[in-house]
Amino acid sequence: MHTNVNALFEALWQDYIEMTPSAAKVHQLLSKGDKIINDHIALRTFNISKVNLDVLAAHFESIGYVACGDYKFEAKKLNAKHFEHPDSTQPKVFISELLVEEFSEELQTTIKGLIEQVDDAATTADNFLYSGRHWDLDAKTYELLLAESEYAAWVAALGYRANHFTVSINHLPNFNTIFEVNDALKEAGFVLNAVGGEVKGSPEVLLEQSSTMADKINVSFSDAVVEIPSCFYEFAIRYPKADGELYTGFVAASADKIFESTNVN
Ligand code: OOG
Ligand code: NI
């Protein structure tokens, strides 16, 4: 496991920009050369004990992160938690896990077969959170998973890595609202996730979010190379609570729609 927060996020970022060719362009468009503060990143996994949410979380807990909120997504059959670092300038972390036992026998057998191929020692290695796929997968199996769960197919194809970074709009000197950010992105030709509207949340729930639709990249399966959705970029603006401090949690109704940024269509 990493012992240094900055080194871990730098490694996650390098992997992320390789998976997300548009990220560097978005970064440039919004930062205009200034430093970007990340609101949060997110990771996905299956709830099988070898690789579950707690296994991913341990990598963050060992460098000081603390679990702060629990979220449930009944329709997508997911649980999630978010983690915060005592240094509030460090990104928050949102980790979700698929409730494998709630799916078909076929999906369960497939996913268990993938996870059996993961070496136990790999899950505590420094690089686990950006180590990608640890199993063989053919294109037909990817398609079968996709028919049941976009999330299952995404994790099966791409494995362990940040599925998005999130720009903190509060810290962008050149933008004041999420609408200004979205307009700049659309003008530059980026496609936003429009599920439930481009802006998820509101000042009333103390968090507004938007995201690009994931880039599509060529992924090598055991029998073919297929172009599939990889990772996306998110934008978030937070509002103060009654005590004057910015809200630091997530909003399940909004998160439910952000998950769809990696949908195939
Ligand atoms: C996480 C989706 C939720 C947020 O900010 O609400 C999320 C995911 O797509 O894995 O990132
Ligand atoms: Ni997010």
C-alpha cells in the first residue's frame, strides 16, 4: 500500500489520463493553466470478499482516510461509501461495490470465475488501485455481462482504476457556476451525461454535479479488440451548510445518474 497521499493520487491520475484521452483537454479548458483541485475520485468493484469495497478502502484508510457516508442504489444493486482525509484539500473518495448475489446465477458464476484469478497478494500491493484487470475476459462474456449490468461489464473489462476524477468548481478562478462550466465544455465539443438533466442536484441539496460521457477506447479481450466506454470527467460545486462549512457528502439521487456516464449508449 502507498504511504503517501500525493504519490497515490499521482499514480491514479497517470492511469486515468491514459484511459481517458479527453481528460487532458478538459483539464486545459477549465484550468487555463492554473492548478485544478479535485473534489473527489471514484472506484468500482464487486462485493466478493477478496476484492470488496473494504479491500479498496483499506488503501485509503492506511493513509488517513475515514469513512463518512453510506449510500444504497437499489435498482442498480450497488452499495457505496465515501471517505474523507483530515486534510480537506485532498480529494474525497467514493467507492461502490456490486451486490453480485442479487444477479442471475450466470452472472454470479462469471464474476466469481474472474475474481478467482486475482492473486491475494495483488490486492494489498502498492499499485492495486490502478492495476486494471487481473483476469482473462472474452468479448462474448463482456456482452453477456453488459446485458445484465453496465456496471458489472465495466469492472470486468477495465478492472481496478479511478473511473473518474472530479474538478472542484469552487476552486476554479475562471468559472462561477456549473452552467458556465457545462457551456464551455459543450462549446468545445464534449458530450455531457444528460440522464435526468445535465445538472444533477441543486443548491438545496448543497451539491450540483455534471459529467462528460465516458471516452471510448480500444480494450483488448482474449479474442478481440473492442471499442468500449472507459472513464469520464465530473464537475462539482458545493454549497455551505447552516454552520457555514461546505457540504462534504454525496447525494444518492444524483450519484445514481452519474453512474450512467459509462453507459454504452
Ligand atoms: C460513481 C458515481 C457516483 C458521484 O459523484 O455521485 C459519483 C461511479 O460512477 O462509479 O461519482
Ligand atoms: Ni463522482
